[in-house]
Amino acid sequence: MNSNEPLIKIRNLHFSHGNRAIFDGVDIDIPQGKVTAVMGPSGTGKTTLLKLIGGQLHPTCGTIEVDGLDVHKLSRKALYKLRMRMGMLFQSGALLTDLTVYDNVAYPLREHTDLPESMIRRLVLMKLEAVGLRGARALMPSELSGGMARRVALSRAIALDPMMVMYDEPFTGQDPISMGVLAQLVRRLNDAVGLTSILVSHDVEETAGIADLIYVISAGKVIESGAPEALQSSASPAVRQFMGGLPDGPVGFHYSAPALSEDLLSMRGAE
């Protein structure tokens, strides 16, 4: 593709779970070679967006193009071929518990290539070195800390040298040190090998520190997008509430309900 063209173009995206609209006419451009974050309150469909990009889910309406290909018009074979160019870091890490660290990273290489074991060994050690865990290659997943497991999963995600990596809440459940390490790994790997990174997260500080572009979504819409610095000074009450972690605002503290006095009187009458 032309380097000025977005790697991913999302146009008029609609998607629903039953009667609940998750996306209602969303337009998003993911630029090549950048770290783009998709942020918003819990339950706004951030992980669902990654599944739509990967073709696991189908939109109700609209299109998603990845590297010029309409994801949801591809044949199964063509979709699988495209997915080989997409790395994915799952929120849980999703390491195979019966395989060593080395074999977890080697798995996609063995599954999708005909490379000899000598070449696979070199590639695995290089990928583990990139995340600082070459010395942990003989360990089992149960022997890893949460942060180490997430780094091994990242090493596996880049094993096939993908054009892009999707990160699903990579900082969830991490201590401050592990969170900082992961954030810098995302940034450094993106820049070192020319990746395009899509980062789904609600960790404002860490994400804003490494993202080139942020989309904030809420109630099925993109409510604002821009550089992290611009969003920090946004005039939008919803964006200010999210970026500042304010307890009340457009996203209310109280779930919709009748007045407390009305509820109490109705209970009293029922008794």
C-alpha cells in the first residue's frame, strides 16, 4: 500500500449484540507504522472491534478494509492468509499451558511454515531476546509471573513478522513495573520493525504515553480522536471524564432507576 494510506479503513460500521447496538456508524482510520489506541469505558465494544477487524465477527452494516482487502468479503482461505499477517496479544496472554516458553513461541512457526528446526530455533531466540526473556525459554507458563507471561505472548504474536499487532487490554492486572515494561515494549517493537499497532485499553496514563493517535468511543460512536495531548485538553465532557477518571459525568455513577423515595414507598406498599 501507499504509505500515506491507512492500513485499516473502517467505514459506517454497525454491529449489535441482540437488541443492543455496540457500534452505530463508526468511522476509523488506522495509520501505517503508528501506535493507535482505541479507548473508552468498559462495555463499549473495544475487544469486539478487534474481532471485527480479524474477521471473527461480521458487521451488521459497513466495511472494514485491511491493507486494501474487504475483510468480510474474503474467502475462508484468503481470510486465513490475511490473519497470518496479523499478530494478536490476548488479554489473558493465552499461552498453551502444556508447552514451554520456547515451544509457545515456536508454535505458529511450526504450524504455518516449513522452516527447518534450526531456523525456527534462531527465530524463537531472537523473538524472546526482543522481549528480554531468552533466558526463560525452558520455563513452563505456570512458572512465569503475570508480566513475563504477557511478554512471552507478545513474542509469540510477532513470531511470523506480522504487518500489524492487535493488543487487547495488555496492561490489565499488571503491577506498575510490568505495566511500564509492556508499554515500552509496544512502542519500541512498533518503531524497530515498522509495525502498525492497535492498542485497546482503558489504562489512560500508560496508553497516552505511547500512542500516536487515540480514538475514544462511547455509546456506539467515536466521540473524539486525536493526539494524546489534544485529548487531554478536550472540550468534550465525555472525553474529559474518561481521560481524567472522573466518577460522574455523561457516564453516570448511578444506573438508571426510579427515585429512591419511590422505590422505598413501593416496597412498603408491597409489604
